[in-house]
Amino acid sequence: MDELDSALVTLLQEEAKLTNKELARRLHIAQSTCLERVRELTRRGIVAATTPTST
């Protein structure tokens, strides 16, 4: 887990209902990158299954 993954986990712990778009905006990364990261964190069991939205 790198710094970006840690930042994603922290944001999701603070506000689990954040959209993929908002997560990406706050971390200054592409929405596609954010979605891939969240999916991988979910696959690894680091975050609970989510369905990030695009809006």
C-alpha cells in the first residue's frame, strides 16, 4: 500500500459516501485511476465493498 492508497483509505474512513469523482478531485488524480485503486483495495479486503459513483 502506497501513499495514494493510504490517502484513499483515510478519505473513505472519514466520508464513506464520497463519489469516485470527488475522491479523484480531492487527491488530484484521474477518475479512472481512483476507481482502479478503490477496486484493488476492495479486492484485497482493505476497504469494504463499495460502488463508487461517477458524479
